[in-house]
Amino acid sequence: MNVNPITPAKAPAADCGCGSCGFTPVTIDSEDCTACGECVEVNPAIFGWDAEKMATVIDAKGGPFKDVVKAAEKCPAQVIHPGTPADPNEKDLEALIARAQKYN
């Protein structure tokens, strides 16, 4: 009898799931959030509130990367990790990526 071993599936990379774009979505350490609301004010299509009234990501592609970076910069708890931009053609992308680095 010939038995082929089963190879476990690899865990997917932290990206959008398409496997080819390299996009890493913004994340928030919600458990350390101070619930100040700065990120939600910057862009409520990207950021919102979870059931515990802590900030969370509603839609990582809900707005421009500049809003993600701005929210990370305004966050007093420093719990926003911008990831990488979804749109490779966004204006001033190099500068935004440089600004985002210290929060990732």
C-alpha cells in the first residue's frame, strides 16, 4: 500500500488575500485603545467602534493611505499600525510610506 503524506497548508501572509499585491492592511491594537476617537474622525469609512467601544478597522481599503497614516500620527495610544498602501498610484506615496514606518 502506497500512502502519500499530507502536507499541512501554509498560513497565509498578512495581506489582502489576493496573493500577489503585497498589500498589508492597517491594524489596531484595540485592547490598548483609549477610545479617543481621533482615527474615526480622520476617516469613519476606515475606522469605527467595536462592541467594547474601542477603535477597530472597519474597511482597510475604505479610504486613502494618507488617512491611515494621519490617524496613526494622531493616535495618542500609538496603537495604529498603517501597514502598506492599497493603491500604488496614490499621490506622495513615498513620503507617506516613510511617515508610516515608525508605526508599523
